[in-house]
Amino acid sequence: MDYQSTRHRALTAAPSQAVLQGLAPDGGLYALPDWSAIAFDWRQALCPDVLQMAERILSALLPDYTGMAGLVRRAYDGKFETPDLTPLVPVADGYSLELFRGPTSAFKDVALSMLPQLMTAARKPEDDEILILTATSGDTGKAALEGFRDVEGIRILVFYPDEGVSSVQKAQMVTQEGRNVTVCAVKGNFDDAQNGVKAVFTQVRQRGLLKHSGVRLSSANSINIGRLAPQVVYYFKAYRDLWQQGAVELGEKVDFVVPTGNFGDILAGYIAKQLGLPVGTLVCASNANDVLTEFLHTGRYDRRRPFHKTSSPSMDILISSNLERLLFALSGGDDQMVSGLMDQLDRQGFYQVNDAIRRRLTDEFWAGSCNEAQTREMIGRLWNTYHYLADPHTAVAWHVAEGYRRKTRSTRPVVVLSTASAFKFPQAVLEAIGGGADGDEFAMMERLSALTGVPIPKNLASLRQKPVLHHDCIRPEDMLAYVQRKATT
Ligand SMILES: *Cc1c(COP(=O)(O)O)cnc(C)c1O
């Protein structure tokens, strides 16, 4: 089985090579036109041990790897708060699938613990060293640093906007240990850092800048198939838990509600369904940046709209990259159509899909959005009524889950994906549950813990004492020179 570029199907790559490359050479994403063509016994995957479950699913999605069991063990064993990695917790009349119990308290840990193992296994010892370049708005940077630290043959360099991350997120990054890690602030906002990184990739490729340096660049964001595949596992894990608890009969459908930004998380749910898992509706939850809600309602994707800064910043996205993989699948692999739409999005800022695709979208997905006041209200009600502490991203999903149930009268079990610890966003959460939100973020974390009796995750609690190891701060126009210097020393 080879992966195909969504923009030109003849550009194929074995799974391990797709992981190493990240993006296909024509700018498309590596994907399959029909995920259900993978031979897979979904019942067999519902095994008691979650690491074994991960091994089976990842082996099906990335079949040219050998020794997957060892890779999975090295990725996860002992690194999460609970041995089952992603606990399923009953809340109200639904369930919360907690994806934030990893080393940096964000759901990105699930995939970014596995990706370094997949990359090193794909790389031959004589290959060039890999330099991972990442621009981050907060969560991805730390999870990638933690995942790649001290991994043989790979170095990682993270750029964060000096005006764009919270003090907790900044402290998480500038205290990062490891002999292969570099962290650098960029003057400006996230777009400045992200555009800077894109420009570095382009310059290095076009001018052959790192030739003969023994180093090649790669990326750790969710365009990489090696980040998507590990996320398929927790949909199976949630279903297995429901089945074991007697909440569903084997084969009965379950709905999933997913707080969505780049469409990676929810696409993993679509892939789980194609592998046979009894998934009912996939509910796409957006914050005030509701470009995806509009798209799923109308078939028209239009990024020409105001950008809102919200309390759920990891979903503040106007261009949702992984949607491209869904369009490829729903059109049966129509690469010409996909590349046409992506080109139009790039040049004109919008596109409209045809009726056949629109119908398929409506069959598989439901969508809703949640504004800032509704997010606050939901955090407050989850705490006051159900004693469940939710972060703003998770609260967006709970709000949309309520709307979904009310409007469709679905009686299926509902699983809401919970993507971050409330302690990463202490100010928004304190304001919502009626605690005073003064002092710095560390003081707020402590107040939140005192008020709720919920312990601060260890990795966050220890931050304040850790020495700052990374001091660099540069202008966006100096990023290329910075990367060249780091790559060659
Ligand atoms: C990245 C992220 C999301 C969005 O996930 P996508 O795969 O980009 O849709 C939601 N919540 C949190 C906390 C995140 O870090």
C-alpha cells in the first residue's frame, strides 16, 4: 500500500517515506482515496491493552514498518498520567474522552509522542540528520519538543511569537531540556513566525542552501500522515471502553464531538469509521472562527472573513489543512478537482464543492459553533452542575454537543473529545467559574486548584522552579540565517 498525493495521484510514497517527507513534492498531502479498502478487522482491534490496540491500528495504516510494537512501547510506556493513555469519563449524559493526560497536558502529545519513533524508524543511519522546524501558537511547540528531545538523528528548532503565547506556554518552552533542542522567540505574532518558517523551507529548497550540510529539513505539524495515524487509536479506545462498560452492544453506533481547528483530529475519526468502527455522526465544533461550520452547512469554504482571537486559541484557524484529505476521499480520489479547489482557495480565498460531495459531507458530519460567552457559560455549568473541569476548547465541544442532541434528537451515546487541561488556560477558566483572575498565570493555576480540589498536572506545577535555558529572540527577517547557523553547528 502506497500513499498518494491529494493533488497528483501518480506521486506516491511508501508509508514510511510519506512520514519522512511530511508534505508531498507537489504541495499535496499524502492520503488514500478510499480508507475502507484497507483490510482490517475492527473487532480484533478492541483488545484490552491499549498499546496492543495502537500496534494493530498503526500497522494497518503504516504497513511497511516492522517492529511497530516496540515503537509504540517506546512512544507511550510510562509517559502518560494513566496507563490507558486516554481515559473515558462519564459526564452529564455523555462521555469525555480525555486526550490531555500526556507529558505536556495537551492532546497533541498523543501524536507527537509517536511521530519521532516513526521518523527514526524510517530513517537509515547513513541518511542526513533531520532538522524539524516548527512555528507554534503554543501547544504544538512544547509537545514536539518533548516528543523529539534526545531522539537520535533528529534535531528540533521551535519558533514562537514573543507576543503570541501565554506565560505558561512560554515557560513550558524556554525551560525545555534536551541536547538536540533549540527554542527561539520571533518578534511579532503567530503569522509572522509561521510565514517565516514557510519562507525558510522555500528558500532552502529553491536555493539548495543546506546541500552538503548533512542536514535536511522536515516538519512536525499535522499535514504529516505520521501525526494523523496515532490519533485514530483513541476512537477505538473510547468505543472499547463503552462496550466493556455495557454502554453499547458491539456494532451499535456512537457519535463523536470534536473541537476542530486544522481538521486533523476529526479526520482521524473519519478514518476510524472507514476502518469499520461503528461511528455514527462526526460532529465538528468550531469557536467564533466558524469557517468549517459554514462549509459543512453550505459546501462553500470562504476564508475571507475576520480573524477572531478567542479563549480557545488552538482553534483560531481560517485555513484548515486536513480538509484537503477529506475532499480527496469523498471524491473517490479526484486529484484534479482537489488541486483546482486548493488553487482557487490560494488565489481567490474561497471555493465551492459540487452537490455530490455536499451530500456526502452531510451524511457523515454535523457542525456547530460556539461564541465566547457560550464558552464561558459552558465551563461554568460543567463545573457547577457536574463537577467537571473543562478547558475552553473542550467547552466549545460540549456546547455544540448539546445543540446537536437538541436539534437532531439523537439518542446514541455521545463522546466529547477533551483536548487540553484546564490548567493551561487558568484565566479563562477562573473567570468562567467565578474565581478571581488576578496575579500571574502560576498564581491562577494554584487558585484554580485550591478552588476545585483538582491537582495541577505535575509538568505544569514544576515549571516555575525550572531554569530558563533558551533566551534567543530574533526578527522574522533573521530566521533564515538563524536556521542556517543552527543547521551547520
Ligand atoms: C490542536 C488543538 C485542537 C484542534 O485540533 P485539529 O486537529 O487541529 O482540528 C483542539 N484543541 C486543542 C487544545 C488543540 O491543541
